[in-house]
Amino acid sequence: MSQAIPIQPIGAFTATLRPPGSKSLTNRALLLAALADSESMLEGVLFSDDTRVMLDALRRVGFVLEIDESNERVVISGQGGRIPATHADLKLGNAGTAYRFLTAALCLGEGNYHLDGVMRMRQRPIGQLVDMLRNLGARIEFEMNQGFPPLRIHGGGLHGGELTVQPTLSSQYISALLQTAPYMKTGLTLRFDGPVTSQPYVAMTLRLMERFGVSARVDAAFKTIHVSPGVYHAQAYVVEPDASNASYFLAAAAILPGSRCTIEGLGRDSFQGDVGFADVLHQMGAGLLFGDQFITIFSPPAGQSLHGIEIDLNRMPDMAQTLAAVALFAEGPTTIRNVGNLRVKETDRLDALRIELTRLGAAVRIHGDDLTITPPTGGNIRPASINTYDDHRMAMSFAIVGLRARGVTINDPACVNKTFPDFFEYLTRLGS
């Protein structure tokens, strides 16, 4: 892929797409299958940088995998909660799900495991997760800076117990604990003292655990989760399309007059909270059809336009960049609230958004954990080369801007390989 891709504006389009499998579901399913009691077959598996990191790590800690990339299939021989290898040196890039999930899962092993990543991963905090694991019996050392990777994990199992959990920087910490919980000697009870960060991702984890045969008890207010000791059971499981990656094509339909986009394989039955982004677009004035297994977004009717909104996106923070791109074409400002955890993603996404949206002519203000975007006067978006900060979502979000505004170029487009290697190929389908 070239070092920069100019995005060509397109006119009205009608498209029906099925994006590749969900990264979040793929990495969860890979881990649960490895922890299950026998052989699982996973289909619809996403093959991207982040999922390849997980696949490689599972192999390095001794699991047997049969990978058929052309058919998006992986067969894993589960070991019933046992980690086969007693030593491993894992390089996990900037794959947050893989790093956090494996930090918990490798505590079940009987050896020593070293986990490292790229420089950005060494800047992404993991101290909250390590503290919680230590309270459950883990022996983990920070090798450089306290609270940050790299880590050395000394196996020996987890005794489990009860934890009171303050709001966390990432929902992945909670998902890491929950996925490992059935193999803790006394199980796990989590009591939340405050809101659960990105709660839909935690709910996704619980639904997938149930699919693999472990049911958690969750109170109606989502304040307590209890997982009893148990065993995951091998499954034949089909990964649904990635709702986060589908958002870009739905956003394109919303901002391009006369357009319509249908995403197949996602709908009301989805495991993924980010399907709710379709409702966000609807609040802004886009048309919406929401079925059990499809989502369709229409641009606003002729003579009408999108309008800015004020919305709390703490439950789906990965949609903040997509919404920021759409906000450039709305009437009036858009305020995205309660997304402070964007600062500890692949890059500081709040600051990256401020810089690149300003380059396009928007007025941008960060106040606490909130971001307000006021579109350029008269809708006059300036041509700009967009820096992507090695962040796939910066590249994909701002590429959507270029479908309507002239002169948008995406620098370092290969960063989309993290979750959606074929993104730009899919994008060309909209204009064909």
C-alpha cells in the first residue's frame, strides 16, 4: 500500500455490504476456544494485524491451531483451562485485546511468560488490571515502568474471590478477568463501584462466554457479576461482521445526499454494542431500518440535512471518530461526551481528532472528557493531508470525509491492517 491515498469524492450510492468478521469477537472466541474442553471450529474469523497477534500468541503458548485463511476458518484444540507451554516470550505489537486478555489467561499457566509490545503499547496503562489480578492470586512483575508493559507473569493459577471495581480505563480489563474466571479456584465476583466503562463490550464478553457454556449471574442494574468455577465447552461458532468497521459505510450513506447503505449480518440480535451507532446517525437526521440481521441507513430526505447532537459515547467510544467525521457535515455543533478513555487507545485520539479536524477547518474544543466540533463556516471543508498516528480508526473515519469533500488524502493508510486490511477496497465499491 502506498504511503498516502487520495480519497476521491463520489456521488449518491446504493450498496449492500457484509464487512469481515468482528475483531472483538474474533479475539474473544479464539481465547475461549483455547480454554475450552476440546476442539472448536470458528468461522467468519477476521484475519488482521490484531487477530494475527492473538493467533501467533496462542501457538507460542502451545495450543494447536489449524488455520484456513481463505475460508476464514480456525480450528483450535482446547485444553480445558490449561496453558500447554511453561515458557513463552510474546511480542504483541499494539494489540490491546490480545495483551489484556493474555495477561489474565496466562496466570492460569504453570510457568513464566514475558509479554511486550511496540513503544505505544508500553505507554498504554495496564496497572489496574495487574492490581486486580494480584488480588486474585497472580504473580506479575512490571519490567520497566510501574503500571505499564512489558510484564513478566509467573503462573500458578488464580484463587479467585470477590473484587470491588472502580471505573476502569478500559472495559478490556473486565473482559480479561471474566473470560478467565471459570478457571479460578473459587470463581469470581465483581462489584462495580461506579459506571462500567464501555459496558456493551462487557456484555458482549458475557454473551460469548454463555455461547461457550459458562453463564454468569448479573444483577439487573449491572452492578454485580458472579462467575462460578466451570469449564468452557467446545463450539462451532460463526463470527458476525465487525460493527465498528461497518460504521464507516453507514456514515458515508448519512453524509452523501441520495445514498443508502445496508449492512448484512448485523442487526438487533448482534453481540456488539457498536450497532447502536446506527441510532446515533438516526438522531442526527438520517433514515434508519433496523432488522434482526441487517441495518440500513439513508441520507436525510431531499431538502433536509444532518444536524449536530450532544451525546454520551462512553458505551461505544470506538464510534467517536466516526461521529466526528460525520459532524463536519452537520448543521450546528456536535458534542461527544464522556470519552476520556480515548486518550489511552492506539493514540491519544482526543488530541489527534483536535489536530486533524482543525486542519479541515472545523473549530474543535476539548473540555475534560468531552469533545465539541463546530463544522467549518458554510460547510467549506479545507483540503488536507490527514495524519493517522498509526491508528486504524483515524484512517477509516477521515477517509469517509473525503467521499464528499475534495482534497482529502490519508497518510499511512496501511494502519488499517490492524482490524480491516481490505477497507480501501470496500470503500471503492461505494463509488462503483
